[in-house]
Amino acid sequence: MTKESRYESLLPQVKALCEGEEDMIAKMANVSALLHQEFGFWWTGFYRVQGDELLLGPFQGPLACVHIGYGRGVCGTAWKDERTVVVPDVEDFPGHIACSSESRSEIVVPMKKDGRVVAVLDIDSRELSTFDEVDARCLEQLVALMTGSC
């Protein structure tokens, strides 16, 4: 099964998990568990916009940073630029915040509601170059389902 087909099989599950559920934290908890279980990523979770920082939300994996400033690290950059950021090697990303020394590559997808970023989906891998345009496209569809904008 290809990576793309694995994501495609998850989209109906995400839609079902999110339909009728108003609480975004509950959605984040189930979606992070679903992604983590399906792909076995090192860290899978969400950071929620709270004022001028991102605050740790539901996640699967080892301990994580709790607060991330606007524009800081990969997560803060994705929030500031309002775009998905794929990092093949976190050591090459200026200002990378090392919550875990075992994280080697990362993807961060902003989650928008009513035209503004309300959270980011952050996924880390212990392998280099894990994420690509397939991950970006499919994860963007996934977070759109979560906010009802798809």
C-alpha cells in the first residue's frame, strides 16, 4: 500500500471522527492517535494558538515543548507564514527547537478556521527526509476536514 493510499484510507475515518463533534481538542486527540498508530511517527500532535504563542495540545509520542513563540522553530514559522513547512533535516532548519534530540525530520501543517491559523499539526520522524509533497497535500486535506472547511 502506498503512502498516498494509506492517507486516503484515513480521510473517511477522520471525517467520521469529526462529524458532529464540536470540541476541537477531542478531534485533535483522536486524529493524532489515528495518524500515530497508522504511520508510526516519532511524534504526532497539535499546538494551539493561544495569544502570541503556540500551546501544546493533544499528542502521541515522547514529552514535548509546551510553549512555542510566534515565528520560532518549524511550528512557529508555519504559523507565521500560514503555510505547510516540510523539513528533511531539522539540523538544517535555522532556529529549530529541539524538543527531542531523536527528531530528524518534520512537517508542520497550519490549521485554519475562518481564514486564520488556530493550530498547527506537527509530526516528527526519527528518520531523515520522511516527509514530502504527498504528506503535505494529504495532511492539508486532513486538517481541512477537522475544521469543516473541506
